[in-house]
Amino acid sequence: MRRPTLEAVAARAGVSRATVSRVVNGSDTVRPEIRAAVLRAVEELGYVPNSAARSLVTQRTDSIGLVVSEPPSRVFSDDPFFSIVVRAVSQELENADKQVVLMLASSAAGHARVERYVAGGHVDGVILLSLHGSDPLPAALLRTGVPVVSHGRPVSTVRPPYCDCDNVGGARAAVEHLVGKGRRRIATIAGPPDMTAGLDRLAGYREVVSGSDRRSLVAMGDFTRESGAAAMRQLLEDDPDLDAVFAASDLMAIGAMHTLRKAGRRVPDDVAVVGFDDIEAARYTDPPLTTVRHPIAEVAQAIVRMLLSLEPGQRPEPVILPTELIVRDSA
Amino acid sequence: MRRPTLEAVAARAGVSRATVSRVVNGSDTVRPEIRAAVLRAVEELGYVPNSAARSLVTQRTDSIGLVVSEPPSRVFSDDPFFSIVVRAVSQELENADKQVVLMLASSAAGHARVERYVAGGHVDGVILLSLHGSDPLPAALLRTGVPVVSHGRPVSTVRPPYCDCDNVGGARAAVEHLVGKGRRRIATIAGPPDMTAGLDRLAGYREVVSGSDRRSLVAMGDFTRESGAAAMRQLLEDDPDLDAVFAASDLMAIGAMHTLRKAGRRVPDDVAVVGFDDIEAARYTDPPLTTVRHPIAEVAQAIVRMLLSLEPGQRPEPVILPTELIVRDSA
DNA sequence: CTGAAAGCGCTTACAG
DNA sequence: CTGAAAGCGCTTACAG
């Protein structure tokens, strides 16, 4: 079932290929009768332009790469972050009539593939997700000359333009809330130290704690429930008298609450818990989770707009969106 | 920053474009010295083949479309199903050196876009997700002649090949477990009636209930937490004496437990709860959720293999993977 | 084993 | 306003 070409449409409409091309591309320098005849032929033949041929001459592909750079261990995690970003990006790109090409790079081989793919001119731009400190991808992609933006501030020294939420301010608000509730021993479960979301939320915690004559008490996690549960066990061992914990993600807060329950601590009576992200699950925990809203979809939309308006050689300023403390029952 | 072409590599290596093409594509009919010279030139110039030009002549794109057909209301839900499928498909396709092009079709305009995109030869095959009864997409895509497979049995009369889990059997096992525990008034929160996962899980429930001289008690949901919470409220109103509920998704089970808690019912003492899917969150509810394991990633892998091995004109048999009851504390 | 040549299906100056 | 022609960057019979 061979698809009809421009040639076939031209023959049917009795015009040249150039004219068909003009009509198909919406040029307004075509006589109405001719346009109508061409459109009829297009319709009758079910003509759809071949995208490879078009890209070859226009040097555009009308697709954008969404590169997710994650270690294999987290690739199957059910972090809603991924899903929300993917959907928001697709939706926003849809308005610009562009497609999303998804690329997971979870290994060195994966990185090489992504790099080749981008260098092969397959996409007009790249959105980077989940950047880790040692990640060589940003530098490699920047070198291809293709426009690149990052969802979240990258750790690496070579920095593509990015959009992020106010991680430090959000963490600060969370911990200040705990201080305001009179909590004395406030611990934190931090995110991975090779991601800026991990670093910045920890920085916000430290600022408030050290500014209020409290001692800091830190355990590390990697944003997953399981790591939150493990970190909470560690924290209880380190200081059985703690009366509050700020987890750098809702998933870790959920894991922490699981551990607290098993240890017989009541939330918030014995230990107050605050999360970060305000994912939907935060409304369904027992008790419902007090957390910091992370405008994930809004950041994604901003990224897309940034990418689409990027002029060659230009370095736009980062965009930082505000967070908001959402008080529920856990703290 | 113009990228080097075959031409440039040929000039540098002192051979013809045909020879460079052969080396780049791994043909073994090239003399070793020449191959080495070409590879050196490729390296020095940083040559990467232009994919549009290659596709134009080979008529292949080495990418596969993943089409998610969902109403806008659910597009931003954080159902891990979406994330798991996307990741599993990418991973599996990576082994075959193919890329995933993600397409969300959440409106009539979206459908038209997807159809045009596929008809435009942008992808070599299509994987369909979240099919709803009235969805015109399967028929439209099948008409393009591009290979299509579906994740989950489609409702529509025109049926692409598919892979699914044993929804009926899984639901049966869940309800039999409740019967075995001596529960008398077993309700169900069903999925949407325009999706086979909704229909089949309800059918499994009905089979067991009606085969054990119990009355059925059904409320409808749409697989989300919120719908599960609302359905549970309805159920408690309809029959305050119910002592068990089978929810057709873990998310709905989580919503139902939320409602039960607010209504002062203890789980499982007053009301036993069983879910479906065994998402990670099921291990972190209070109490941990008894559920039916849905091998989402395995189904996705099977789909990809099916798609890649599809011969033109062939209609492979559906593949149905088994489910497994996971007993925890909620029932 | 290698090269000259045709051709994949489009777009876009350039003439007219 | 329209058409003839060149060209985008590859691959692949076909000769040799």
C-alpha cells in the first residue's frame, strides 16, 4: 500500500508539484480555484506529506527530544514526577504542533545513543530531566549545537538554560512551619547530594535550623518511598527524641510515616512530618500530609516556552517559580 | 555550525560516497585498510548520518509511536501505570535500537494530529495505550497500514493484536480470597465500563459473587483515588453492613480506605479491602494492601516484541499474562 | 571490492 | 500567480 506523493496529487489536480506544495503549506499566493482543485485531489488521494522528505529540505523535524537521564535502579520507580512532566511537556508542545521523542538514558551506552540521535538531526531541541552531578550528557548535547533546556537546575558546571521551583525557599517554609509549631528536634531526610533538588532543599533546612539554635539531624535518601523508610529508621536510632521530620519529597515522607507507624510513633502527636512536592498521594496518607507544593507541570510548561523561543547563541535567564506550603494534618 | 555530510567524509578519506555509506552501515564487503581510513575520517569530522535523508531512501524511521489515548481529565493523573509502561517500552525498544515517539491524544484534534503523523510515515509501528470504547483511533491507525498493537484488550470491534493480563482471573482470585475469609457482603468498585480492564475485573467479581449465593453490590469509578473515595461513600450509603470491598485498581482501593477511615471503619476488622495492580504504593498503605499483581512492565515488553516481529498482513494471537494474588494485611 | 548514477519525496529561489 | 529545475543527504542496484 504505497502512499500517494506530491507528484500524484499534482497529476490529479493538473498542476505542478510546486503548486501543490504551496497549497499544502498554506501559502497565500495561490489562486482560489487552483487551491480548491488541489485540496480536492489531496482529499481524494488521502495525501499526507512524507516527513522525512520534508525534513531533509527544511532542516527541521518539528520534534523535541525529552531526555530522561536516570540510573537503571530508578527507571522503574513510580515517581509521579516523571509522568507529570512528560504529560505537561507533550501538551504544551502539542499547541506548537510539535511531537515529543522520549529518550531514556540509563547507562553509558544509552548516553551514546542519545547523543548520536540528537547529533543525527532527529530533533530540533532537547529538554533534559533528572540531571545528576556526574552526568556528561548536558555538555555533550550542548556541543551538538541543538538548543537544550533543563527541567530543574543542573549540577554540572556547564549549564544549559533551566527552569526550576524555589527549592531553598520551599524547604525553608517547611522547616519554619515546624519551628512555629514549637518542635525542638527537627530532622530531615535529604534527597541525593548529586541533584540540585536534593542539595537546595537541604540548604533550606540548614538555614532555618541553624538560625533557631537547634541542631541539625540529617539522613540521606534518593526521593523514593523505600529510601524514606530506611532513612527514618536511621533517624530514630540516631535520636529517639526527635519530634519532627522534613522529608525532601512526599514519597520519602510516605516511607517515613510507614516507619514511624511500625515504631509506634503517632503522627503528628509524637512526630510531625512535612513533605515536599504535593503529589496527589499526599492527600490520601493517614494523616493527610503537610507539604510544599512543587509546580511540576508549570515548570514543564515554562521549559517548553523557553525552548521554543530560544534564539541561536542566546543564553536566557533561569526561571524560578514559587512554592507554597500546604498545611494538612501531619504537621 | 553545519554538520559534515557523507560527501565530506568521502573527500577526506579519498573514497566515494558509496564506500563511506557501506562502512557506516557495517557492510562487510569493504577492504580493511579502506574501512580504517573511512572510520578515521568519520571520527575526525564527527560525522553522524542525517536521519531524514536515510529515512527518505530506506523508508524506515527506526522509531515507534506510543499513543496514549485519554480524556483530558486523566491526562494529569499520577497513575503509575502510564509511567511504568512508557519506561518498559523505551527500555525494550532500546535493545532493538529504536526510539519512542510519545503521542498524547486527548481530544478530537489530538486524534487527527496523531493520525496524520502516523500516516506521514514518521513511525514504523504504533503501540496503543488506554483504549476506550468509543475511541476511533485503532480503526484509523489500522487503516494507515502501519503495524499496530495494543497494551490491553481493546473494546472496539476492530481489533489490533494485543497483550493483556488475566483480568477476569485476577478479579476472581481477589473475590474468592474474600469469600474464603468468610466475608458476607462483598462490594466492588468497578473501573470505567468503556475499558476492558474495567469490564473484565467486574465480570470476575460477578462470577464469584453469584456463584456463592451472595448479592452483588457495585459502584463505579474511573481507576483514580478520588473516584475510589467517592464510590466508597456511595457503597456505605447503599449498604452500611458491607464487610468487604474489591476495588478494580490500587488507586481506587487507596481512595476507598481513605473514606473508610473517615467513616470510622477499621480495615480489615470491619471492612476488608482488596485492590488490583500491586503498584508500589500498595506496600505503604495502612494497613498494607492485599492486591492482585498486574504485570504491567511484562505486558509492555511482550507488546514490543510482538510489534517488532509482526509480519505484514499477519494477525498474531493475543498474549495473556497471568496475575497473582498478593496477600498483605488489608484482607 | 569500489564507483558513477539514479532516485527517495519534498521545498524554494528563480524566471516568467 | 505558476512552473521548471536544483538540491536537501543519503542508499543501492548496476557495472566493472
